[in-house]
Amino acid sequence: MAVADRGAPFEPIDLAGFGPVIPVIVIERVEHAVPMARALVEGGVRVLEVTLRTAAALGAIEAIAREVPEAIVGAGTLRHAGDVQAARSAGARFGVSPGYSAAVAAACRASGLPLLPGVATASEVMQAADDGYRFLKFFPASAAGGPAMLKAWASPFADIVFCPTGGIGVDSAPGWLALPNVRVVGGSWLTPADAFLAQDWARIRQLAQGASALSRPPA
């Protein structure tokens, strides 16, 4: 796979400045990547997480990085060191992992790919913090305790901020964004599977517009 013209990497905490929602994208066909990305950008959503859950994911990242320069595309579901190198080569500008892995973190540092690591427990938060991470993905957010968990963590982990992902929709997102230790939320509702099947890019644009209009988290 050719190396895409990816631009500079983005530190994950800086991504929160582009809007309150990062779409979590599962894409099945590479040819859908560019029109989908353009629809999201036109709707005001520039930061895109394409998960490495399908055979089309790396090709989609490469196509977006090459053809939609306004988008800041990253790779989600980084589970192994090999995922990191493949994502970086495809043009990802940041990475996201579902849990915390010291091996994945080391691979990201070695390749220059900024990482938003996932956590679901206090022990994982401490592990990630020991390795220098202060902005973490809380996943699966709804199943792992919901907003009550992040409220409980606010005191012992006062120096940590989060991107909750998993089970969040347009109706529940404002409650998460109101938490002082939340900077941005991740959600799959912006790119539903049936919109991909219908190639209904106008619907994705509208969903992006709605997400962009949500109240921003505290600075």
C-alpha cells in the first residue's frame, strides 16, 4: 500500500478543538470513503476515526488522506503493533485503541503516530497515566459505568480528561459533554450502515450538522 500524503500528525487532545463529536466509522467499501468523508466535512465534522474492523479500512484511510485534505483521518481499533505501522503508512494522523496496551503505545511512539488509548477501569487509567497519557478514550462508555463512572473518577484522576465512546447517541451526547472531564465524545450514529448501503451522503451530512451543533465541552 502506498504511503498517503497524510500531513502532520495531530495530538489527540487537540482534536477536541474541532468539534464536540468524533465519528467512529465502520466502512465496508473503499469507494464509499471519499463521498462519506466529504459529507462529514461539509456538515462541519473534520475529525474522522476509521476503525480497523473491516478489510476496507486501510484503503479508506488512504483514500481520505489523499483526496479529502480538509479531513483529519485517524485509525481506530489499534490492537497490535502491526496495526500501528499499517495505519501510519495508510495516512492516519492519529490512532485510537479500544483498551490500553503498552506494546501498542510503544509502537505509536516509535512511528510518530499520536495515540488516544482506551480505558475501562481505574487500573487502566493508572497504567496509561504512568506512560504519560492524560487524554483517554473511555470505552465502552455506556456499558462500563456511564457518566456516573466519569463523575466518580473526576476526583482521583483530576488531571485526566476523556473521550467517552460506545453506546452514545445524539440524545445522550449532551449529558456526557456536560461533564467537566469530558472534552469530546465518539459516536457511530453519524455514519449508520443503512446510509452507506443507500449511498445517502445527504443524510450523513445532516447528521454531521446536528453533531456539530451540540454544546461543546468545557475548556
